Amino acid sequence: MSDTVDRSLDHLPPAAARLAALLARPKTVAAACVIVLAGLGWIYIALLVAASEVPVGAGYFPRAFAIICQTAPATGGDLFLVASMWSAMVLAMMLPSAAPMIFTYAEIADTAARKGERIVSPLVLAGGYAAVWLGFAAAAALAQLAFTRAAWIDGALASAGALFAGALFLAAGFYQFSALKEACLTQCQRPFPFFFAHWQTTARGVFRLGLQQGLYCLGCCWAMMLLMFATGAMNVLWMAALGMVMTIEKMLPGRRFSHAIGALTLAAGLGFMGAAVAAHWPPPAN
């Protein structure tokens, strides 16, 4: 799609003109972008999970699942598969949480387009946002490699011990109350002032806006995403639950919901820590 909207569609056949007019509407593109990309992420994860019950030699997804769950990827291609899994996860979990931001941009762009002003497709904004989270996916793939080699996570990509799980939950819980979390969450909750102050009319400028919004979102949600190492990186129930939490957190005003999630996360972390201590108590006699 061109980065500008051309309202002169009279030269096209009627069916093509109607389709072009539909695709020229920023709100339509924004909705399609979120639904399609997030849907592709969920489909990819679902196929990987389903492949866990299939023999390794039965096709691409069984082989990919076996490689993703192994302790040490043998080749760069194997590591790429791990990164592809994390990429699908971040698209599935984070794009729905970015929907209010993308739709806010689309509404402003739609108003500008009606006035005949130059606008850029929301797809470019979403591309900048996704680029940040795909970078996170690459880092998470390297972290998974390190954690599996250290035996901190097991073959199911979940925490191999209550101590490591507790540490992740405690870190995420404390971060919910931090100043950086509050600053980033504020930007995520109020995208309109950001776009109003930094509006761009070039593809490069809008892509940069997407990068900025992606960084705000990363600053808001990275600790919650790391909980997937405690619960299982392809645990679809936890993916759905955490994705819903991060979406609601951005949609509700204020900090009450965020602080409540922080308190629950801290409680879970203390529970894991208590379980770790209980598992080794009483200490062996000398």
C-alpha cells in the first residue's frame, strides 16, 4: 500500500475501486493489521504445540518443536527456529495490547485524510512497533539458550526449579511498582497526546513513531514477558492470560490494576520461594 492515500479512484473498475477505497481507510488497515499479524502468531504457536504429539520426522513443525526444546541449538538455523517461536509469541501477545495505540493513530490519520492531507498507512506504524518486539524475541532466544545450558529451564521451556521461577515472579512484581514502569505505562495508556505532539507525514517518520511506541511498550511489559520462562514458553494458557493482563493494563486509567497485578505477582514469587525452601528443609544433618 502506498504511504499516501489517493482519493481519486474513478479510473478503476467499480469492484476494484470499492476494494481500493476500503484499503485506503486507515481504520480498516489498522484492524486488519492487528488481527492478521496476531492471528498468524497464534496459529504458528498452535501448530508447534500440536506438533509435540507427532513423531519428529513427520514434517516441519514436529522437527521445529524438537529443536526449540533441545538444550543447545546445534546450528544457526536451529537458533533461528527458536527466535521464530519467540517472534510468534510477541506478535500474538503484544499486538492486541497495541491495538488502542494503532487505532488512535488510524483515527487521527482518517481525519487528516478526509481533509485531503498526506498520511501514512498504519501498517508502517505497526511495522516500527513490531520491530522492537522482534528484537526482544531475538534476545529472548539467546536467553533461552543460556537458561537451558544452565539447567534453569527444562525441556518444556518452563522453570526447572521453584527458586528460578520465584526470582522471575519477584522481579516482575517489584518492577510493577517502579518509576520506569509508571512512565512507560503512562505513554501506553495515552497515545493521543504523543501522536498530537509528534505527528509525521512521511513513512520514515511514522516508522520512527512506531519504534518509539514499541520502546514504551517494551519498557512497560518486558518483565511480564519474562514470566514465560517460569510458566513455559509455549504454554498457550499463560500466553493468553498474560496477553490479556497487559492489554487491560494499557486500557484502564490509573495504576490500581497495575499495582494489583504487581501484588499478585509478588505473592506468587514468595510462594515459589517458600516452596524452594520447603523442598530442602530440614537441611541434611552433618
